[in-house]
Amino acid sequence: MQETSPSFPALSRRGMLRLSLGGTAMVSLPGIGWAAAGAASPRFADGLPRSRPEAQGISSASILAFLDEAERSAFELHGFMLWRNGHVVAEGWWDPYKAERRHMTHSLTKSVTVCAVGMAIADGKFGLDDKVVSFFPEHLPPTVSPNLAAMTVRDLLTMRTGHESMVSGSVWRPIRTSWIAEFFKVPVVYTPGSKFVYTSAATYMLSAIVTRTTGQSVADYLKPRFFEPLDITGYEWDVGPEGISPGANGLSWKTVDSLKLGILHAQDGMWNGKRILTKEWVDAVHAPHTKDKYGYQWWLGPHGAYNADGLFGQYSVVFPEQNAVLALNSALPPKAGFNAGLLYKHFPAAFGKAVPMPANGKDSAALEARTRGLRLLPPVKPGSSPVAANVSGQRFDFAENAEKIKSMRLDFSADACTFTMEDERGTHKVQAGLRKPLEGDTTVTGNKLHHEYQPEVMRVVASGEWLDARTFVMTWTFVESAFRDTVVCRFSGPYLRFDRSVNVNSSATEMPTLTGKRVQA
């Protein structure tokens, strides 16, 4: 007997966004600046002194203006810290992001890797003009082109490798064989040093060279030389094939750690009276090796500023002329226009002279209240559906599909829904709160929706709401990353239609719709 196709209520992607925001009128915004419920948690101790903005020549009103425009412009921020003259003057995190949480930094990692390069060069391990092919004779192709033979460490640092196009970290992450060999497969079309092409492949090779010459991964090499002196703890850094840190990405650490990276450079490589980086190296990383654009793995900004910049908006911005640093974690779509449209519009203009200005109690109080009350999403809107009892505990099987999903199950209780999914990697669960978000670990993969990241475990804060009698929506905020998924389950008779989308990605932000059928007991 031929089965009839399932009938489902229409639900637009805008409607799905509204669900993720609790159905508020602010559906066009991705979740900046809602008032918080309840008192803020105690401040995470990071060892840095605090001061009022006005005491360091910054008006509280100028910081509020930055936050206001971020909200109006629908820029999703997760956390920020502003430092000047030795003091943190403003900071805040959009709940459920917190000061003590790690956050994936993406290409901000590049600016950490070159700290190791500068240290290794200072230690005499290799030089700027050493040829890249000289380090890895065992991985060279049968024929080495003249352009490949000419490529130097300096060319890697300045992203002038001679490659025609970029290689994203997402391209190599699924590859389990040597990434050095993959690098040498990329055609060197131009004379090295002649053309700027941003590519994560260049930074990976810098990491590989550090490992080849020191015998340690970049993470291990930096531990006593950088992480420990700056009191950076609790970080994670992926390791790729051959025990080599990816270099261009893979580092997760706290917002304050991005701030410390910037402070170290603002202080010409000094930290608490100890020399960490040579001043010559700090000067070199933000010199205009590519005019008005790029230094050594740092981007150049206006008015002498320069920044470490990670995909989806992870920043450490140094303002050397104002002795200031701004660190940000965000979830910004690629090419969102954040730098020109907001960041460099408000900074360094917000910095007055480096002397105290008159206190403004009203503005100070407003800034304090604002930064203590930041929230990414509105409170969960409790609801119910008669369908819940009928589908709870039932298994829905899926035909063969590109996502390799085999089955799903939703178990509803008074306060939570436990979502279970089986795919080729195993069985995975997410517990979503029906009255308030619940936090836990999950092995559910983001993979294609998450810039090809597929860690074994991800920290998630999840909630669920019924849109109508047949439509259940979950919000999964992966709080150690930029990613937040909206998951829609629509039930019709024996069928479950499953949609999953993400707030930001380098490619598709939606999975194809999948339809499963309930297994008869």
C-alpha cells in the first residue's frame, strides 16, 4: 500500500528565528541586550586590576554608545573586555556566556602562533629567510617548482606564499594524513613575496616549522614561555596529524586571555617586568608588510591600531597610541561589516587623553547596570502540547540521508525534553529545559553547520518551547563556540519533520529537511 506524504504546518526561517528568541518583537535581532533576570554571578578572578572608565580617560557614555549600536545593528556579541593604562575599565558577557568560559577563537589563533615563531627565531632555531622546503625534505613532491623552492618563512608570516587562493582550516580538518604534504600540493602560481593571499595553510606551516625545530608542538613550546607567565590557564588547543598544532585555529581560551595577548603587545612584549617577546618582534608584527593591511599574522587598522581577528568575530585589538586593548567574542556572519561599521567607528574615538576625566555618576551607574544585565536570549516561555504525550519515548527512523542520521527520540517530562539521536558516530543526547535552559555536555556534532568542527564533546545550554500543538523548537547554544543551533521538530501523524539551522557558518546555515517515521511497537 502506497503511503501518503505527511502534511505539516508552514514555518518560515524567520519564524524559526522568532522561536529562538521566545517570540518577542525583536525577531530581527540575534539576541543582544535583553534585560537580565536575577543578579550577576561573582566576577571571575583573572588577576587584572580594575578602574572606572573616567579614571583612565574614557567616558562611560562612549562605551554605552558602542553597546547600543551593536544592539541596533544586530551584531551578536558574547563577551567583551576593555583595558587601558593597566586597568580593565569595562567588561560584560551575554548570558549564558561567562567570564570563566572558554570560547573558540578561530583565526585569532594565528596571532598566538606567531608569538612562538618570534620566540623560536630569537632562540636561533630558524630565520626569516630560511626556505620552507628546507625543513621537510621527506614531504616534498617529486618535482619542486622554482616558486615553491623560493618560498621563505617571511612569506608565510606575511601571507605572500605565491598561492592563488586561500585554504581554510575547514578544508584540512577532515584530512587525517600529513597536512605538510597537503601544503606542498598547493600550486605556487606567483613569485613568493609578490602577492597577498590570506590562507590558513601558511600559518599551519609556521606551526610545523616550530615543531620541527624545537621538538614540541606550538602549545607545548608556548606553555612555559607565554601561557604560564601571563597566567593563562584552562585553554585547549587542538592537535592535528603528526602532533602539530593547527596554528591557524583550534585554540579555545577565555575572553581575558585574548585581552592579555593584546596587553602583552601594547606593552612591547613585557609582562609584569619580564620580557616575553622582543620589542623588535612586536614592532615587526604590526609593521605594514602589506601596505595598510597586514603585518605578521595581525591585521592593521586605522590610527595605528592592529588586531588579532578570528572568524565569526573573535578579537584582540591593540591601540598602541592610546595604551588600550579591546577583546571581544562574538557570532558575526562573515563580511558582516563589523570592523568598519562599528569597531573602528567607536574606537579609538572613545579614548580621551590618558588622564582622569570628571566622573559621571549617572553614566557610570548605567554602564554598570547594562554590563551586569546582558543576556543573549529571552527567558524560556513555558508551554505544553497534547502531542507531547503521544510522541514521548517514540522512535522515529530516517531513510538514508547525507547527514547519516538513523533515528531520533524525544522524551518529555514536566521540566525537560531529552533529545536522542543516533547517527554513524553513535548515540547522542541533548537535554533541553522547558522552564529554564539546562546546561550539559553533548556529543551531538555540528560538523557541516559548525565550520567543519567536530569535537568529541561540546558544552551546550539548551531550552525548548512549543510553538503550536505540533511544533516543538529547541535552542542549542554551544557556549564554548560562536554556534547556536535552532532545531525544529514538527509532528504529523506518524511523521517527524526535522530542521536544523545555525546562527553563523562559513557555508550553509541550514541542514536539508529530514523526515522520519515512527516505529510501530
